[in-house]
Amino acid sequence: MDLDQQAGATGLPAPGGGRVTMQQVAAEAGVSVSTVSKVLNGRYGVSPATSEHVMGVITRLGYEASLVARSLRNRRTNVIGVLVADFEPFSTEVLKGAADAIRGSGFELVAYSAGGRVDEHVGWERRYLSRVMGTLVDGAVLVTPTVTDVQYDGPVVAVDPHTGRSSLPTVAGDNLQGARLGVDHLLGLGHTRIGMVTGRPDLVSAQLRERGYREAHAAAGLVVDEDLLALGAFEAEQARVAAHHLLSLPDPPTAVFAANDRSALAVLEVAAERGLEVPGDLSVIGFDNVPESALSDPPLTTVEQPIRRMGHDAVALLLSLLDGDEAAATQLTLPTTLVTRRSTAAPSTSRD
Amino acid sequence: MDLDQQAGATGLPAPGGGRVTMQQVAAEAGVSVSTVSKVLNGRYGVSPATSEHVMGVITRLGYEASLVARSLRNRRTNVIGVLVADFEPFSTEVLKGAADAIRGSGFELVAYSAGGRVDEHVGWERRYLSRVMGTLVDGAVLVTPTVTDVQYDGPVVAVDPHTGRSSLPTVAGDNLQGARLGVDHLLGLGHTRIGMVTGRPDLVSAQLRERGYREAHAAAGLVVDEDLLALGAFEAEQARVAAHHLLSLPDPPTAVFAANDRSALAVLEVAAERGLEVPGDLSVIGFDNVPESALSDPPLTTVEQPIRRMGHDAVALLLSLLDGDEAAATQLTLPTTLVTRRSTAAPSTSRD
DNA sequence: CTGTTAGCGCATTCAA
DNA sequence: TTGAATGCGCTAACAG
């Protein structure tokens, strides 16, 4: 039998569909599966001749080892999992950062989402983790988990966990400082009646942002009007309701601080529907700086979390954890910054 | 020391790490694995009493079936794979669209990337496919594959394939029309010396965009100056070189049409480095409209492909294919549109 | 140097 | 109603 590339003439991979298995390669090459396995993994104990021959059959048949079968058998898979509730602007930014960090590490990246079946249970991250950890992936990054008391054998890092202090290594933005930044910006512009569309009350990130809002007021010697706080719950529909409520107040706010960009974008929509000019009649500021926030009309002023970097650092941390560096386990807090675009301005001097 | 499972009476979920397997559930419940399996999958032939008891143990232990083991055993996994070369702005937009389409379908979504080890081989999609198709996923969406002559048992849909007519169902933007749109915009502004930073010559999408560029010139009765075409290869570094080349020409272009946003953004950078005002001294237009294109300074005018919708339609198509609807296999071409932002303007009237 | 054996975690026969 | 046996595709012992 001839050796390698000669088969290029026929070169038809996977004739007739159905994936090629190691069995078929072995049969085709006239050797045993274990020999194929050894060749594939570069194990010693195979003669150069057979090795080359098998290699030829492998490429000719276009064989690739099944990730699943290999994962089931091996303890190490060289795959990192990123577990998200959904693929939306925030989580995909994290993904980009994760990809930056994984490059050249020899690891592969799998992002896993349950396709919106999430809201059923709060503890989605726990279920996902059980499904993939220890089999499909060597370690995992949890994006905005709602619970972090999980405890598994493999290393796990949480990005922007919405819950309080956890046992997990964590990468998060500085929510408190960020909120201060945002509200101070509004205050500095001359606003004194600043509404807030709050996040989900059970999540610490939301609590921190509200606290920043309050602290900023206190620092400015202002008393917070509790009527100016409306529940947005981090999601668009609820934020719309909140915005309508705020703007219907007898003495409506001249500016709104939204707990995240998604909410801020909703506020922008509502303002437009009500014929309000932004920032002429109403200033709006968000939180996150997802790319989409620059696409709105007007482009959104917002508090930036370095999302990509959070993804990057989370994976880097995970990688060193995987490398046995227990000292790497830590709680990283990344600074937030103000991104001034065009949805904020000084309050109009002439108001009724 | 033995960290055996003394969890018996304690009822602590996953004590001390190590994922919970069906074996452990069975042992804890005092039944066989097959019984646990039946309970888990709602098979008939289990007494209500045992069923309930086992169920209790399952929740108490926080057991979740391993995705991998289940995939290996079952033909159907109810998981859709999205295979990407890397997580970058384009592919993540597709992902968002895919998530939109998957919601409520009962399927889950797995996005898989080899972590930048791609450029080694052109046929990354073939390798990925072999690794996951038929085991981990029921069907796959290939994002910007470079080869589409793959032929596997499971259904596969390609999004924005860079190669020519393929045997695969496909969702793509209208590259030819889009390029016409972009160049016509420049022409309409009064530009007559329009440079082009081209894409990878081996990819049909790039060829089409160049053809649109030429056709637009022809339609306007203009002859294309071949010196005004420079290779950008769809990536930043090469595009920078191309931009420098173009702008160093004795009679430089007053506008540049870049084959994709990534290249256009690179042109913007180079222009800034050379002290050129955009759009005062130079107009720049891109292709894709990834969210990032709005973040540049100035915000980029570009030809939009409905990327999210492409992802959505690809998954929808895949789902109906999975449903046995062979007629769904088709080549979808989605219209492109012009997004006018601030990187294009009429050429300055006074030039040397 | 090569093939045989066993088993990863699970679902499905088939017997008991 | 239940459990023991079988095998998905692969790798790691061990035996030949």
C-alpha cells in the first residue's frame, strides 16, 4: 500500500455522510483502534511506517476525534467553558475578551447557553455547571451568575456576579464607584432632580449602584426623593414601565440614571415616544457601555465597565488556576469610567 | 485520605467537589442506575413511590446528567452548535441572532471556537464539524466558513460563506448590491478618485465586493484606476499597509471603500496618524456594520449586513431542516443597506 | 511494536 | 416493577 498524500487523488472525505469513527479508520488502515489512538495522540510504541500509513488514512478520511467521546474518557479536555444565561450584548463582550485571553494558550473555548429557558430557575449556573464541568470542560467562567455558592472540583471564575461576596474567584466592575461617577456627572451638570431606574433588588450589583446613587446625593448635600426611584429590574420592559412612571410624576426628574444600558436605552425610547428631547428635556445615563449604547439616538452617555477586559482577566485567572496556582484565586475589581456621549447635558434653564 | 462519599445521611449536595454521577444517585437511593435513568427521562415502568424517592435524592444531591455522556449515548441531543473561527464582532452578532431564534424552541446553543488556532488550516470548519456533529450537536451553523463542500449526516447551514456556490443551505448578505450601494454613495457625494482596500482574494465575498466597486464605476462612466486597489485581506494589519500605500500615492484617493469594517477602522487609524481629517480630507466607508463601527471617531459610514438576522434565519432554517423539512434547504440572500454616519462627505473643493 | 481488555456516564434492551 | 447487561467512541492499562 502506498503512503500518505497519494490518496489526494480521490480525496473524498466522509463518503456518503455519517461521521467517521476511529473504528472505520482502523478498519480502513488494517490496524486496531488502539493503534490509531496512539498515532493520533503521538504516543510512543508505533513504528514510523504504520504511523505514517495511519496518518494517511486519517487525513484521507478526514477523521477528527469526537470531542464528546474523548471528553468522556479523559480527565483533561483542554476546553474552557463560558456559561451564559443568554447571548446578549454583555455576555458576548465577555466572550470577546475570553477569546483574547485564550489565544495561544492551547485551549479551546465553548460558550454554552440554555436558550432562554433560564428564568425558570434562578440557579441556572449550577445546572449548567453540573452538565459540563468535569466532562466537557476543564474549567468554567460564569457570566453574571445569580448565585455563587457553588462548589465544584474544577476551577470556576465568576464575572460580574450579581450576588454578594462569594467563595468563588471573581472579576467585577466597581459598581459603587461607577454609580458615583454617573450621578456625579449629572450633578455636575446642574441636575438636582435625578431619577433612577433601579436594577433587580435581589442582586448585589443593583444594590451597589443604588447605593452609589444615594451616596452621590449625600455628598452633594442633596436629599433623595424616594419617588424618583423606580424598579427597572435590569430589563427593557420593566424599565419602560419605570420610565413612564417617572416621567408622569407631577415634578418629573430632569435626568435619569439607569442601572444598566438596557434600561437606559428603554428610557430613551420612552422619552422619544413622549415627545421629550434628549438631552434637551431629559438627560439619560446608563451603566455598562455595551457597544450598542453608541448606536442609540442620541448616543448614550454611560458608565463603562471594561467588559472585554473582565472576560480576558477571568480566563487568565482560570488558566492560572488550572495551572495549579491556588494563589491566583482572588476577587478582582476593575475600575469603571465615565463615557460621555450625547444623552446628557445641563438641565434646560426655563421650565414651567 | 479517603474522600469517599459519606454524604449518605447528611444530604449536602456534592460534598467537597467531584461531580455527582448517576451511580452516586443510585447508590444513595438504593436502586439501580437504570431505574434512576428511567425516572430522569420519565419512562414508564417505575412505581410512583420509587420515582418520587429517587427524584428527591436527585434534587437533594443536585444531580444533573452529564451532557457529554448523554450525547455519546443518544442520537438526539437537542443542542445546536454555532461554529466560529473566533469570537469577534461579526460572529458574536450572529450569535445574538441565533439566540433570538433558539428561544422557546427547546434547543440549547453551544458556540464553539478553537481559540485562534485557526489560521493554521483553512478548513477549520471541517475539523470542528467532525468533532461535534453527530455527538455533541444535532446540527450546526458555520459562521464565515472558507469552504463549504462539507457533507455530513446532520444538517448544516452556512452564514456568510466566503466561498462560492456551495452544496450547503446558506444565509448571506448581498455583497454585490452592498458594494454598489457603498461606492454609489461615494460617487454621489462627488468623489471620482475612490480607493478600495480589498478583501482576501480567495474568498468570493471579497471578489463580489470588488466587482460591485467596478460595476459602480462603470455605471457612472468612470474608469477604474488599478493603482487605487490595495490588498487588505479583511484584517487590520494588512489593511493598514494598504491604507498607507493608497495615501502615499502621488495622486491619492479622496475616498476609500474598505471591504469590511475592520479594514475601514484601520484606514481611519492610518488617516489620523497621517494628520488627515475624516471626512474633510478623506471619506471612508466600510462593510458589515458591526456595532463597533459606531464607536470610531468619526463614526463609520458603512454598508450594513443584517448580521443578527442572518444568525436568526440560519438557526430557523436549521430548525426546520431538523424537523425534516428538506424543502427548507435554500440559499438565502438578505439585502444590504447603507448606514450613513460621519466618515463620508463631499470631497473638499480646494485641492492642490 | 501491536492488539486485547476495560471503563468513562448514561439510556436502552431484555430477563428476572 | 426492577436490575443486569450492552454499547456509544475513545484512551490507557496490560498482554502478546
